[in-house]
Amino acid sequence: MSWFTKWAFRNKAAVSIMSILILVMGVISYFTLPMEFLPSADNPQVTVIVMGQGTDSKTMENEVTIPIEETVAGVKGKKNIFSTTGDGFSKIDIFYESGTNMKEAKQEVQEVLGAVSLPQNVSKPIISQLNTSMIPIAEIAVTFDEGLTPENVEFAKKHVVPFLKDIKGVSNVQAFGAANSYLSVKLDNSKMAKKQVSIQNVMTLLQGKNMAVAIGEKTIDGKSSNIQVVGTIDTLDKVKNLQVAPNVPIKDIATIEVKKPEDSLNRINGEDGLYLIVQKESNANAVAISKKLKEATKEITKKYDNTEASILIATADMVETSVKAMMKEVLLGALFATIVIMLFLRNIRSTFITIVSIPLSLAFTLFLLSRSGVTLNILTLGGVAVAVGRLVDDSIVVIENIFRKMQKESFSISMVIEATKEVGSAITASTLTTVAVFLPIGLVSGSLQSFILPFALTVTYSLLASLLVALTVVPLMSAGLLKNTKLPKHSPSKKFTKFLTWSLNHKWVVLVLSFVLFAGSIGTYFIMPKGVADSSSSEFVQMSLNYPNNTPIEKVKEEALKLEEFVSKQDEVKNFVTQVGNNADSAQYGNIGSPTTAMVNAIMKNKEETEDFINRIESQKDKYPDAEFTVTGASLMGGGSPQITIDVLGDDLKLLEETALNIKNEIKDITGIESVETNQDEKKTVYSLNVDPTKAQTDQIAQQISVMFNKIPIGTVTIDEQKTNVLIEPMINPKTPEDLENILVMTSEGMTPVSKVATLQAEERSTSQFHKDGEPYIRVVASVDSKKLSEISKEINLTIFGNKQEKGMKLSDDVDVIMGGASAQQASDFTDLFMIMLISVGIVFLIMVITFKTVRAPIAILFSLPLAAIGAILGLLISRIPVNITSLLGALMLIGVVVTNAIVLLDRVKQNEEKMIIREALVEAAATRMRPILMTAVATICAMIPLLFKKAETGSLVSQNLAIVVIGGLSVATLLTLVVIPVVYELFHFKKSKKQRLKKSQSSEVSF
């Protein structure tokens, strides 16, 4: 690699200009790089939601869920299909194999569902496919002085939403909470009977009236003109005066008024309001748009008297906070590295030369990221924070070698070039091995790849840039700044030389001790708890009141408002949103559930106060005895504890329920399990009218009763310039089974109670139906402590299935029990990363074979990896932190980092072997390279110290766990490498080394 150095000396001006250009391009790239919360990553899932108000779960299952399941069963790349069917909704989740093109998958689902015939009383299928780019950059509240009137909703859609959409970089603005008003027609049965008006007369009330019909083209006044007939109903009075029978206006038999839907509730900070979700374009800067949105909301409030707009939550604020926090950690890391170099070299100029590599490498990295289409997010920033200590390593080795040579030779450019050449191949090989660790990232499946790739690219770019700086800029600056510098003398440690000689003479002591430590650490790893990264930084708190499905919606709304009032009085709360019921807006994001669930989401002023707030809210549980009351801290990536799922499959629903209940009771007392629920806990009374086919037709009876029970749409009219649905209100509201039996229906014999033609049957049925790949199943969900995930998973597995020593539960042959959830995902992620580690070791080995042109030296270098494992596991053990995905990412990094010390050491050994025997080459190389090895290791460790105090942010892979693994592994590996690697290397050359020592001993005796 000396070509780079020689070229740099021949083109000093060019290198200087390029360095300045790189710094300028880096600064420009920093300000122009799109900033976002997370990189774009697809969720391999398509969700289909169909809503059917008033339809029971069994009917929804038979008429909606099953036809859709059968239709999508053949889509490409499908892994599993899960469905949940409840009263008034059907939700089908299609899970795909990793690597599936999700845009094409969604399009295929849309195409196949186009051929499905669904009942008229249900909505069109809402198909959603979630992506991290759908995470809104801001959520805006819009409230009005007069409340959320139809006029205000229309005003917001015509003025506020377009105003926000016009901001450069905004891709979409969606309005939530705009429940459309409807025209209510409440019929009076007694007046209808008196006026002799039937329900059919009312059903055809708008037929042929509110329309425009083109009837042809004629020549009028000598000009060709189109002729049309127009009927317009645009006022409430016109509707009231429509004739339902000769001389009988509709107002004589019904109450007609504009109403809002009563089955849902959407409130912001205690007021009815609109909730706007703002999404950005893929290449836009979230922070810049957020600032424009803040200005826009102020302008809207100022411009329109009765309107107030405010930002509830902005992910851009989190990005900005992350950027500042990471930059702080980068600067602290650089400061610590500077102090370390200063302490070792004791020279300001040489320290300055070394530190120059940090800004140059980072600037070049930012430029390369911008060219690669990678955004500045918490993962790329994490890569910078992790790499900052490693950026000076190559420069340290170069400057230290120049520093050492200056003590023996007169200063000259040729000396600087020679000193750089001596370590050039070593630092190139060590940097390439660190970079090579991240090459197999493509083998990781699913969203983990999308998350690790930006991190890996950042580390790769920064390390390659630092190598280039070390081979060009550092020698040039050294030639200029160190020319007339007096450097403090440094001599190798004599004590260390004696200790290493003793170790080489007592190899088996060193090797056995190392093996015992390694075996002990591996054994410890297997018994250590394996957890999941706790990345929920609790930006807000979710409170839910889940009532039984037979609870009146009025009571749910009343209780929700009571909880809302309590939340509004808490000082820690910045904003809060209250929601009850299902709506099409939420369904677009795949959110749908029980219509009797109330949610209150509180956005906190300060995340530090979240725990106290949650405790205070939980103290209110007793005030809601009929509801299942849950409170969890959450983030944009979700909230709550990790969950282990246990699926019970089979054909016999009663047997499934019994098995699921037994599993729930068996595992609920396991230590670490916070709660256990099943999806089959709730039942509801279903009344069936079984029609006698000899007395009446089932479809006619069903149609008549449906009209009486449900809101029936009969058309649309335009009121106050808004298209408004006209709905006939339910005509009867039975309170008892007797009321049901006494409903009057028309039969061939005239009007008669329905009990004359049908028998009433009551039964308790589940309020929800669940399918897995078209088969019924029940899911048991255990929320567990994130730090003890693996332990709890083993305990649950043992409890249900048993082992050779202990018997598990007695399970029927007709049911299958499958465990999944967080434990299965953890196992998959761990397997992926261990596979990457194995391939990385192979690539590292290949690079070293090419560098050393032999096999024995690379094998000796690989012995540094077990030494790193000792330190990594010791670090986790001392800190009492469980192994999780970020710990394994740290271990992956260690593969590339720890071998660099061994490479630098054995590269010197190989150079020494040209003029020394193996033993002397090893002792001299270890003594000479001890200082640069310690300097690079301590600089890397100190640069990571700020990360020791960093908890994982939402979606981030860089945290305390990663730092502990790298610091522990590198510390122990560095200390042991200086002793163990020489021992292993000489062992591989045992005969040759022994012969050399005997020969030298004999020649010494002869000369003596």
C-alpha cells in the first residue's frame, strides 16, 4: 500500500485541496442529507379489513372472512394467514416470506379481492401494507370554537389540509376524526299506520328525484345545445316536504334531522377536533419539514379566527434529539481518544496529526452516505458513534511507527515513507477484516437487514476513509509538522519482555489457562438469560378500557370521558387523544378491534416522568370495575412487554377452549410472566330466530327485521353544500326476549308476531372467531419480562411439553400446540447473526491468508476471537445485563476489531523473521507493537465509554449492551493477545523454533 503514500508525497497540493474539499463536501452533505427517524423497512404483512356495523361475528366469519381467506390463500410468497373476526369487523393478516416485494404483494391482494362478492351491508375491503416510511413526521390537532361541525370539517379539508400539503417535502396529509354527519329519518309507526304508509314507500323516497339526466342534443336558437333534466334536493326543508304517498309529506310520519354517528368518539385535549397525520416524501428532510409545519400551524391559527392548529407530536423532534445526543457521544469519544493519544505520545503535534483522521473520515463518510441514498437516522448516527474510536487506530499505528523510527534514524521523507510502508499492509489487512465482518449482512432476513445495513455501511465507509487518511494525509502532515520536533524517548518494557519469554517457555500453562477461561465463558453464555432489546423509550402512555362486547356504547363513552378528565388534570401531560369505536381512518393503518374499547393516549412533557404518571393512572383502576384496564408506556414502534404466543389448533372448538384455558392456568404463575390472556375469553348471547319453512320464507323475514333493527341507507342529498347520507333509523329497540318474539312481520296470512313462524333460541357464543391458515385456533398470549425472555420461554416449553425428566401437560391428540411470538423472533434473529459471524470469520481468514501468504499465521490470529469472547461475556456478567440482539451485534463487531491487534503484531513478526529467529522475532515484535496495540485498544474503548450510559432508543441498535460487549471483549483480548498469540504462533512453528534456538545456543557456545 506504499503506492498511496508515494503518490501523496508527489501530489502534496492535490492531497491538501482534496482534504479541504472532503471537509466542505462533508459539511454540505450533513446539511443536505435527509434526516429521518428510521430507514425505510417493509413489514412483510398485508392486512385486509372489512367493516360491517351491526353484523355479529359468526355472520362476518361465514360471509366475509372465509371467502377472503380462500381467495388470498394462493398469493405468491405467503407464509401464514391469520384472521380475527368480531362483531362488526373482519381482519385478515397475510404474512409473507422475507425478501418478498411488498408493493407487488399488496397489488396482488387488491387484484384477487376484486373478484370476491361480499354482502351489501359491509364496507369495501381496506387493504394496508405498513412501512417505516409511513411513520408520520408530525401529528397535528385542529380544533374549532364552534366544535366539529360539518361546515368546519369541510373547511379543514378545503383550506387546512391543502395548506399543509403545499409544504415542500410533504407527501400526504390524512384527516382523522371527521365522522360524517348523516340525515336521520326516525319513523313513527302509529303515524305510518294512520296515513297508511308502508316501509317500502319510505325506502323509495329519493328514487328518481335527486339526479341529473342528459336527454339529448337539439338545435335551439340556431345553436346546437345539450338538454338535461335536473332534480336537486339541497335543503333540509326540501327533504321534509318530499311526498311518500299522495298528500303525505315525509315530515308527517317521521322526525328528520342532521345527526352525528354515536358509535364512535374522537377527542383531542378534551375537545372534538380533527387529527391530521403528516407524512413526508422519501428523500425529504424530516427536521426541515417539521420546522415548516410548526410555522404553518401558527399561521393557520393566526389566519382563521375560529381555528386553532397545534402539533401534538413530531418524530422530527426525536430525530433532532438523537442527532444531538449522538453528536455529543461522537465528540466525547473523539475527546477521550485525543487524551489517550496525548498521554501515550506526550506530543501535541503528533496528537493533532492523529486526530485529523476523525473529521476527515467522518466528512468523507457523510459524502458517501449521501451518494448511496442512505439517510441520516438513528442507525447511521449509531454507526458513527461506534466507529469513532476505531477511526484513529490506523493513524495511531502509522504515527507511532514514524515516532519510533525518529528515535533511531535522522528525519527525512524517505524515513516517513518507509515507516508507513512497514505498517501499511498490517493496517490495510486489519481495516479490511473489520469491514469484511459486515459483508454477509445480506444473509439476514426480514426487517433486521434493513436496520443493520445503514449501520454497516456507515462503519464500512468511515473505516475505509480512515485507512486512506492514515496512508496519505498522516505521512504528509508528519513530514511537515514533525521535522524539527523533539520527541520524548520511549523504550519497550523489560518486565513485559521477561514475562513473554517465560510464557513462551511455559506454553501449556498459558494455553490451559486460556482454554479454561474460554470454556467457562461459553458455559456461562448458555446459562445466561437471553432478552430482547428494550427499545421503547415511552414517548407516550397508552391507557385502554376494554369492556365486554354486550356493554352499551353510551356507557363506554361515558367512562372514557371520565378517564379523559382525570388525565387532563395531570401536569406531566402535554397532549392527549381519546378514541372509542372503530372507523375507516384507523383501518387504513390496520388498526381495528372491539367496538367497546376506549383508548386514551397521553403525550408526555418529559419522558423521565412517565413511570410516576403510569403509577398514578394505575391507581384509578378500581373506578372502572367492569373494564379490563391496562396502562403501558409506548413509542412510535409500539409499546408494552414482549409477548410469547402459544397457538392451540384443531377442529373441535370446545376442546381448543379447554386446552387453552388449561395452558393459561398452568403458565400464569411462572416467574417473569406479567400477564396471560387468551383471545377466547369473552362470550356474548346470540338470539337466533329459526324460521319454519312451511310458514314463511327466511329471506323475507330477515329482510323485514333487518330494516326494523338497523340504520338503512336510502340515498344521498346535498345539504349546506355537503353530500349527506340519508339513513332510516331502527324502528324498534327490543329490550327482552319477549320483545323479540312479539315483533310483527308480514307473511302470506298478513301481519303476525314472528313467534308464529319462527322459534327463538338463545346461546352463548364467542364474540370473536380466530383462524390460522383457514383453521380455527385459540391464541394464549403471555406478556413477559424483556430481560428474561429465553428463561421464561424454556419454562413455558417445559411446562407444556415436558422433557425426559419431567412430564408436561396432558394434551389431546386432536390439538396441536405451537409456540411463537417474541421468543421465536429472538431465536430467528440470533440464528441469523450467528450465521453472519461464522461467514465473517471465514472472510476474515481469507483476507489474512492473502495478506500473510500462509495458513498458520491466520490460524494463530483467529485464536484472538475466543479471548474476546471471554471478555465480552465477563462484561455482561459483571453488568448483569442479558444477552440480546445488540449484544450479538457487538460480538459481530469484535470479530473485526480484535483480530487487528493480532495482525499488527504478527505482521511485525513476519518482518523480523527475515533477520531473526522466531523466538526473538516474537519477543521483539510484542515489545515494539505493545504501545500501538494498547493505544488503539484504549482509544477505541474510551471512545465507547459515552455509550455505556446510553439506553437503547426506539429502533436503535446502538446502546449500553453493544458497548459492554465491545469494551469487555477488546480489553481482555488486547491483554491476552500480547501473550497468547505469540505462544500459539511459536507452537505452530515448534520444530523450526526449537531448531533455531538450539542452533543459536550451539553457535554461542562455539564462539564463547
